[in-house]
Amino acid sequence: MTLLRFTKHLQMLKQILILAVFAVSITSCASSSAGFGQRGYTEEGKASYYSRKLQGRKMANGEPYRRGKLTAAHKTLPFGTKVKVTNLQTNQTVKVKITDRGPYVSGRIVDLSEAAAKKIGSVKAGVVPVKMKVIKPAAK
């Protein structure tokens, strides 16, 4: 009699284990986040903006910097990637195209053109906390 109960108990545990593994596998597939540089990829950190004295200088993509354009620099996102940058203090947003490399200051994730910095109200502060989200990956 005891052996029969033990066997039933093992069968029940086996069924529970199978259901648990199934549930975990479904959950892990549903909650995967966007890969680096893909649509939906996000980063949080600080944003700064380009000085006016850089106007006309060549950016890493070979084009001249224009302070009136909505562009930005990121350390590793491919050139041509379009991102939405949100000032976390004001919730103002701007859409920019990655055209340069940088910033190379700890904690900063993006350098904005002057026009982009104006759109999110960061010119006076200089450096603001932001969330950056890829809205269109670079063309391959």
C-alpha cells in the first residue's frame, strides 16, 4: 500500500514538473527584449549636446556637423539608426538620426545636435537624464 502511494506521488510530481517547465518556456519567449540596435532597443543615461564651435566639422560618418539638423552621436549604434530621445525631467521628446560617435564621458549615452537639445529643453541644463529608444534600425 505504501509503495502504491509513493508511485502516485511521483507521477504527480512529474506532471507538475512538466507543467512548470512548459510555463517557464512560454514566459521566456513572450518577454524577450529587443536586441541591440533593433526596433524597441532602449538605454537610459545622460544626454549632452554639441558645442556651436563644432559647426561644419566632419562627423564620424564623413558628413559635416550642422547644428540645425536633428542628429546625434552614440558610441556603438550603427550610423543611420533613428532613435527617440526623451528628457526624463520634462517628458519632451525628439527623433534623431545617429551620425557620429560619442559621447566619451562616463554615464552619458548620447550627444545631441543643438536643434535636438532645444526640442527636449536641455540647452540650459547642458546635461539631462534621458531614455533613448530605437525607432528605426539602420539600413543594412
